[in-house]
Amino acid sequence: MCDSADDFSFSGLHLPGNTSNPVGSRVTPVTVVQLLALNSQNPGMITIANAVFGSKPNIASDILVKAFEVDKNIVDPLQAKF
């Protein structure tokens, strides 16, 4: 049962993490153990870069170029990483 403000806050997001990976980011998982007010026991995780640039089958480059409003020479190297 959630009965205090602490049940609705997580203070670990300000801590730096290792971003030496193809995505250049780090995910800080927060579960019901750290955040008691959290709506599921297992919320799961989807990284946008993997879902967009590493999808199988691939999303066509011209669609990503239009969606992100960048040149194809930006999209192609990103897709190659995944």
C-alpha cells in the first residue's frame, strides 16, 4: 500500500552510468522494489534505438529520414550499428 511521498519518487536517476555501448545511453531500471507506487510488478523495457534502428524487418531508410527529418547519411550508419 502506498502511503507516503517516498512511495512515488526515485532518487537514483541523477547518477551517471556507463554509456559505452552502441546506443550511447544507459537504462536505469526501476521496479516496484524501488518505487512502491509503480501501476505493474514487471513493467518491462523497450529501448527506442533498438526498436527503431534495429527492427526486423528493417524500417525503410526513407521512412526514417522523413520521420526524424535528417539526411540518409545519418540514418544508414545508425541502422548499421544494430
